[in-house]
Amino acid sequence: MNITYPLTIYFDASCRLCNSEMQNIKLHDTDNQLVLIDCSAADFDTTICQDHNISLTEMMNRLHAQDAKGLWIIGVPAFELIYQTVGMATIAKLWGHPWAERLYPWVVQHRYLLSSIGLPALITLWGRYAARKAEQRSRLCREGKCTIDE
């Protein structure tokens, strides 16, 4: 799939789980290739929905991403692409696994419950851990001790 950046991501920021994940991803977007749009905001311009025959409910219930040329990537493939974009290949692979397609609708349906039991905090902690590991790998590479396979 040929993607033209930036990639605009439409997500439900009223969901703490969704917002936590997107903010964590954005921290890793060092090349500013992602634009986050909260489709739950009162001032969200629904013209994009109308222009592409997407209901606001549909946009709220499945992650939508659109590249600079207008290509839409929706749901699990969007997560996979987003994680690839920010260099989180291991997580992108997890999203590419067949079980992700089956699990995603359940997570969407229960996202507010999952938010209430603390999953956003776990995502934040995990994001900090991933950032520390990336910094450590970068430092090792600068010191000539790179462990990244060529």
C-alpha cells in the first residue's frame, strides 16, 4: 500500500482508552507524519463524513485514517499502519495478526468500560517503557554497540 503522508487519524477522544493510545502514538511521531482529529469534539466538522458517505457513528466506532491523497484505511489496518509509521514494528505486527480483526469489535464495544478499569494508564506506562527502550537502543547505536539487525 502506497501511503502519502501526512496521515490524518479520526478517533474518539472522549474515550480515555482511545485518547491515551493516540497520544502515546503521537509521542513517537518524531517526523510529524500523523495528524490527530477528535471526531467526538463538539466543533468537529462533519463535512468529511458527508463528503465520503461515512456516518459520524461509524467514524466514532472504528478508527479512520486518511492519507494526503484521500486513501481511507479503517479499523485494524489503520492501527497496523499507524504503528508502522511511528516505528513500532512489533506492535504493528500484533495488529496485523488475524486475531486482531476478531478482537477489535469487542474492544470498540467495551472501550468505555475498559477505560474505567485503568487500561489507559497501562497504555501510558507501556508507552513510557517503549520510549525508554528506543532511547537505549539509540544510545547503544551511537556508541557503536547497535543491536538492530541490518
